[in-house]
Amino acid sequence: MKRMSFYVIVLALVLTMGYILHRIRPQTVNKLLSIDTEYSYLMEENREGSFLLFINSKKHELTAIENYARILLKDHGDDSLIELSLFEISLGDQEIYMKESFYRLSITFLVPVLQQDWIFDDAYLVIELKDQKEYELRLGRVSFYHVSHDEAKLSWTSLSGIKRANDLRSRLYLITIDYEGELPLIEKIDVGTRSNVTFYHDYQKLFIELATSDYLLYDVPIVITYQDGSRQTISNFLYVVDYVLLKESGPMINVYTLD
């Protein structure tokens, strides 16, 4: 009888300790991250664009497109607001931030065709879910530009880009355009919202140098304005491919707690 009482007491103690440990164990908090990035797109028909976020749970409702009611793009600095046509939600590679695992979450939309070029200088993405939940997330800067229908004067053959030396951020610094024939007289070059950037040429190569910025920049179009007033646009190109973004982005990372 005493032995039975001993086992009962031991079992009760084990169950009690298990319950206590379960209660004090840190509960996983669902989080979402964004990085201040410059997103820029030409407004081409059926053109897709993507905003990149990071989430620590593969099972959260934000990872499934059927849970979305709509997505909006707004400028925090004024009343600019447009609804985007959601195309796809996809999960990508895993990264570590503050000793916690996050997965790349790409929100892909159809680039809108607006009446004029548009810049959201302090851009936020508003996500409305079907269960009435709403999230407002900082993106950085978002711009949309019209495709030029002027005659293409620069006969370019290839594009490439590099980051500034010792800059570990995913930040484009120098674009090289290889071209054939004569270089037309150029008035200015815009890269995304980088207006009137520095450019020079040598041996059938046009070099475009971008000043430093607080935004990541890796996938942008180029707009060339010639001295006769005509314009040539070169569509988006992924100049910089980094498989680790969170580790080097530091203060550019925005952290959100999810329901």
C-alpha cells in the first residue's frame, strides 16, 4: 500500500511539474518583417511586381492567398491610395533574424496602369483579410512609370550591376550597359526614383552611378531622356541577387506582431 502511495505521489509530482513547465515555457509569437526597399516598375500590360516580407510561421493565414480580401498601397505622407490586383502569395527561403527563423513571403500583384507616373514616397502596404483582420506594413518607396513609345535610340545589348565595395546591403551602386553603335546625346538618366544620376561612357559601355540611400535597391527600370526631349525606357532587371537580406539590413527592418 505504501509502495502504491509512493508511485501515486511521484506521478502527481511529475504531472504537476509538467504543467508548470508548460505554463512558463515561452509561447511562440507570430511576427512579420519588412525591409525598407525601393520598388519601381514600368506600367506594362500584364506586368507582375512583388513586395518581399518575412514571416516566422508557415501556417499563418497570411501565407495563403484564399485568406486575402484585398491589398492596398498607400502613401503615409498624403492621401494617395490605390487597390492592387493580387496575383500570388508564395513562401521562399529561410533566414535568421535575432536568433529566430523567418521565411521569405512574396506578395505578387499585377502592376497597375495609371494615368500618370506615380511615386509613393513613404509607401505602406495595407492587407485586408476575409476575417476582418487588417495589417498596415511599411515598404519603403514604391514608384510606377509609363513605358516610353518613342524610338529606342540606345541599341543596348546587355545589363549588369554591382554593389558599392564593402557594402553588404542589397543596394545597387553601379549599372553597366553594353551598347552597339553611337551613343545618343543624353540629357538625364533616372533609375527608379533616383533622378538625374551620374553617368559616363567608355568603350561601348554606359556606366550609371547611384548615390547611397537608406533603401535596398536591386530590381529597377531605367528611364533615359535624350537632349531632343525623347525618352527610352529599359524594363526591370534584377541587378543584385542576395540570398541573405535580414542579416545585413539592421535598422531598415520593420517588425510587426501578428494576431
